[in-house]
Amino acid sequence: MEKAVTFSLIKRYSPGEGIINVEDPMVVEVGLDIFVNKQFYKKVYCSPIYIDELVIGSLAFDNMIKSIKDVTKLQIGADRVCVSTSLINREGYITSDAGIQVDARTIAVLMKQHLDSSDIHKKTGGVHIMSLSDGKSLIISREDIGRHNAVDKLHGYCLQNGVDCSTKIFLSSGRISNEIIEKVCFMGVKIAVSRATVTDLARKKAEDHGVTLIGFARGERFNIYSHPERIIINNRR
């Protein structure tokens, strides 16, 4: 499963041309049944790319694995994924804080890189993009039709590659809700930036868990909703 964009013949209307036939790029959506240790886990609807990362990230967020070593087998089929794990219980968020800070001017640069990172988004406008940055450039970006799926893929990549998220900046193309900030906290991220809005409950959770939450990062402006001490202005806090 690798085809994330397809082309369909549709009708398009405009005042000048009326109704004409055009070939339109469309984002692909698939449904997958996920089985863990031969038991049905859940069904997901997603973009058909980076499925292994999606599954691994989802299992970690649901406290079913602690690390990639807990996944003993993963088979991806046309409409199902079968996983074998050594099940464990993992509780709470990662609480380490590497003292990460970022210059305010860098936020705009990183957000532009983030929004430019997905060819699928440019072609279809039909996916969300989630990225991690080391404060200088992007180190990984993942896209999916669902915001949660994209974050799961990001976390799956980090687990597979041993990425310490406490030293990284999280970037989102979409709204940051309570459920999204919960995943950000779970990963150990300390700075989260969105081009879109944040909810009041997400702001409260970010404040409680020591996360700098930024919304409406557009151009050189953004809103800081919690823990502004990590944002440097003119080389000073």
C-alpha cells in the first residue's frame, strides 16, 4: 500500500466555461482492521502510507507497547494488519525536560518548511501534516487524512528510530484539541506549534504538563497559550 493520491474524472463548473470534464487529484482513503495477538484491536480509516508507523504509534498511545522491542511481528495486508506483541502496561506521560528553547523568528521559518513538506497536501489539500523539528530544520513529517493518524505515524517513526522528542518541536497543520495535546505530552514534546487554533482544554492541559503551546502561527505572528518562557526574543527570553 503506497498510493496516496489517485485521479478521478469529475465535472467542474466555472462561470466562463460552464460544466467541463477534468481529471481531479484525490487523496486515497482506506479502511484497515488491526488485530493484536489474534484479537481485533480496532478499525482505522487512513492514508495508505507508513502503515507500520501508524500501528506502532497507536499501540504506544493506547499503552499496549512501551518500545519497538515489544512488537515481535507486524504483517500488513490489503485490508488488515496483524501484530504480535509482548503486552505491557505503560502509565503517564514522559516527564523529562531538556530545557529546549526556540527563537521567535525561527517559528515562522519552521512553519513554512512544515507546510511545504507534503506533496500530497499540495496536490489534494486533503491531508493533515505533522512534523518534528530540531529547531533548525524538519527531521520528519507525516501526513494522513486524519490528524490523529498523522500524529500516530510520527510517534511510530520516533519509536522505530529512537528519537528523543523532549528535544524536538512539534508542528501541526490543523487544530490542536485536547486529544492531540495528550499525545504530544505522551511523546515528551515540550513545544507544540499549530497553524490553526487550539482549544481551551488543550491550553489547560499544556499549561499543567509544562508544554509551550502556540497557535495561529501564520507569517511572523503567533499566539502563545502556555509557558512563554521557552520563546526567545532578540536572543533573550
